[in-house]
Amino acid sequence: MLNLNGITVRLGGRTILDRAAAALPPRSRVGLIGRNGAGKSTLMKVMIGQLDPDEGSCDMPRDTRLGYIAQEAPSGTATPFDTVLAADKERAELMAEAEHTEDPDRLGHIYERLTTIDAYTAPARAARILVGLGFDEEMQGRPLDSYSGGWKMRVALAALLFSNPDLLLLDEPSNHLDLEATLWLENFLKAYRGTVVIISHERDLLNNVVDYILHLEGGKITLYPGGYDAFERQRAERLAQQEAARSKQQAEREKLQDYVARNSARASTAKQAQSRAKALAKMQPIAAAIEDPTLHFGFPSPAELRPPLITMDMASVGYDETPILRRINLRIDPDDRLALLGRNGNGKTTLARLIAAQLKPMEGEMASSAKMNVGYFTQYQVEELDVTDTPLEHMTRVMKGATPGAVRGQLGRFGFSGERATQKVGSMSGGERARLALALITRDAPHMLILDEPTNHLDVDSREALVQALNEYSGAVVIVSHDRHMIELVADRLVLVDNGTAQPFDGSLDDYTDIILRKADGNPSSSGDAPKVDRKADKKAAAEWREKQKVLKNAVNKAEREMNALTAERGRIDAALSDPKSATGAEAKMTTSQLMVKRAELEKKLEAAETVWMETGAALEAG
């Protein structure tokens, strides 16, 4: 479906992509991942034809319909519903032509084509997509200009999904979505019949939706079968092999260096020493598998305070004398970890601002510890950073009176040490700016962290580092996030913000997910409580289902192991073909023709294993 053939892209004198090559299977769902700044968006621009590579090509079948979101959000007086319907250009053009043509033959052809493309169900499909992304019937009929940028981007996403392209390209689509819309999007993508390439840092989305991971690192791309967890396992194995090879090579280098040093000056051994020196010069160093030292978050520990930090008794909060939330009863202690659930627009940010004392209660009571210090993170703080200043200048300004060592120490907690502390914010990635904003709000060791969508623009590794830092932090945490992985690992209490109030949610995050998905399927639960299950009646069916899933999982894992082994063996043969002198083991004893025959056999076995893996994986997903 899509072949990336030796793509090289250089921007500003720097090589972003270096002969990147991969073949994406037809109708596959591929997660394009990599650290911030690795070149993911650059590669996607090559795929959609916005950027011509310096070398190589991106090949796909002729007449492939591409779909991607333009950088500018839609605007104007058109409604979200009309905007989405207009995204199917063929339907819109045929409908317009049908109203004006007087040729009965042409009219018959138009109606036949409209039936073929399922044009008459289009309004219902458009409405379902908009509902899934958070637009109720009233919202679908409002003009676009009445919405914020984030909601306009949801309309752009809805229009793209409705257009149903053969190749769907998505660049971090969940950044503008809440948890509920993200869950709906996952279900939509799992059923999508075309090829999907999605840049995402959502671990759950990558595990639940994609069947391949395309990893971009150092300008190269590698295709791994499976979701994100499978990628991590395979990559860990590859890095372990790389590190073992590097250690072996390093020992060989030291041995050669020692021989050259001891024997160069002696006439009897000078020739041998010279030969070993040449071998040493030709030895290509294997890169060490090291971790990025900047991948670090460190929240300073606050001084202890007596509980509670905050209590609310029938509190109401809102704007311009209009309450958004009423009858809030909430207590937060120093060791509490809360996640606020609910659709965007229901009042999660309003409640967060009340907890942070940025808003005062309109009614009821709210008491806070007098000595409490709160660190409140929002995306606005990231956007408001002065792009002409450096992290050191930002931190020096807010830590008035602090020593230079203390300022640099706080920056170092978040990976801004050495020269990184003096780079301009304007040259930093979105993830780096988010780290700087977190460093700024935690400079005074707050007793409570309130984090409103802290993972936007953070890559998967950075999100994992943030989760680890939050679990090591000794203060209270309140999170608003669509990242389920973070909520599951950090929060131990869930608060549902819905129907004009905030109430404890008695179930787990999985229970809440089930409720949301049932609502998306048109079967809403009668309340926000966790669903009650008749376990006795379902016991036999559940046991049968688990047994079936176990068999399928074992088959998937077996096929995956076989694919990994075959891929590794093929790699050794390819290395032997390209450089026979480097061959070891069985490959060293084989002729070129034998190697080629063996490679052909491996390709057939690998294709068979991939077929088994895909079929069993599809059966596993289908349940």
C-alpha cells in the first residue's frame, strides 16, 4: 500500500531523515512513534506530498485517496454538521448538480452514483461522528466561529473521518480530545477499512488500535509488528543484542590497541602491528544503547501539612454570577491522588481553578490550609512562555533572591542542565516547553500539584518519566487528562464532573470506559455509577470467553516469537551477503548462492508467520 524508499530530508543543514525505508502492508494501522524532534511530522509531510525529499520516494497505488488535517482549523458561519457533510466532495458536487441538471440521462447517472457511494445515509453518519467527538445536536447546528480553536480542530477531525480516505494520516489527534472522545476515536479507528498512519504518544491508543509500530530514531525507521507493548519488548531485545555486540567489539578494540601499542616499535612484529592497526581503523563503532539524560522529571518534596488541605461543603462555582458546578462536597488530603473525569465543557477546568484558589465559591463553604502552596499547570502556561528568553532567564526571574546554584538545580530536575539551560525557548519543542512550565510551577515545592492535560506534546518516554516522578512526589495530585495510562498509574480516586456537579465515581477507570462506550453505542447507563453485573448468570460464558482468549493470545505470542526469530536470521543472512567477511556461525560456511536460497526460504516462512499472526490477532480483537 505504502512504500518508503530511502527517504532523506535535510532541513536547515541538519539531516532529519536518513535513507528511511519501510513497506507498510495494505489496510494496516500503523503507529508512527519517536522522541520529540525525531522527525515524525516531517515524514508524514513527505507521505502527503507537502514536502519533497532530498532523496528517495514515497510510492503508493495510483488514485489512492489521501486524508489528513490541514494546519488551519475551519472557521466561518457554516455549522459543524454542514462542514462535515461538505468533506465528501464527490457527494456534495453530485447533490449540487442534481438540483440544476435538466438532462434525464445525466440525472439517472447521478442518482445511481449517489446510491453507490451511500450518499443518502451521509447525514446520519456525519451526525454519529460529531456525537462521538462531543457535539450534541444543538452544538452541531451552531456556527463554527462560536467555538474555540480546540473544538474547531474536532470539527476538522470529524470531516476527515467522514471523508473516508484510502490512506488516513493523523498527527496526534487526541491532543484536542477529552477521554470520552479519545475512547470513541479508538473504536472508530479499529473498525476503519483503509490504511491508517497515526502519530500518537497515547500508550493505550497504540496498544488498542494499531497492528504495527513504525519507530523513528536517528533518521532511520524500523517497522515492528504489534502494538506499543509488543514494540517495547522487541526493542528491548534489539537493544540488549546491540549492547552485547558493542561490549564484544569494545573488548576486541582494546585487545587490538594493546597489541599495536606493545608491538609497533619492535621490528619483528611491526608488520603484524601495522596490520592490526588497519583492522582497528576499519572497525565501525557500534553505538551504545544509552538513555537520554534529559528524560527526567523531579518534583521537590514539600513540607508536611496536617490534613485536610482542602474541604468543600455544598460549594458552587462559575463565572459572571452564573454557576457552572453546584453542591460540591470534596475533601483533599496531603497524600490524595485525584483524577477528574468528564467531557470537555462539563467543568473539569472550572473545578481545578476552584481548588487552585483562582476562583472563589459563589455559594457554600470552602476551607484551605493557610500554609498550602499549589502548583497549577495548564497549556496556557506553555503557550505564554517568552520565546526570546532561555530557561535560565525564566527561572531566575521567578526565583527572586535564590542563588544561581539553586536556580540551576531546579532546572536540572527537569533536564535543563548545562547548555540546555541557555537555549532559547523559541528553538525548543512542545515537550521541552511543557517540561520548563512544570519546572517553573514547582520551584517552591508545592504541597499540591494540579495538572490540566500535562501530557500534551510529551512523547511516550517522557510521559512514562512524568508518571514515575508523580508517584515519587509526596504531595497531593489532581489530574485532568485523556491519558488513561497516566490516570491508572497515578490516581487512586476518581471524581466525575457531570450534570452540573462533581461526585466521587465508585467504579474503576475500566468501569467508566465501559459506560462511555455503551453511551457511544446508543445504550446509555441510567447513572454514573459503575455497572452492576450478574456474575452468576454470566459465569459459564465468561469462562469460555477467557479460554478462547487464552488460546488466541498464545497463538499470537507464538507467531510473534517466530517472526522475531525469522527476522533476526534474515538479518544475519543479509549481513553475510553484504559483507561475507563479517559472517559468523552457520552463515560463514555458506556460499552466496546458498545464502540467497536460504533467504528465500526465510521470506516464505516469515510471510506464513505474519499471516497467522494477523489472523489470530484479528480474532483476538474481535473477541
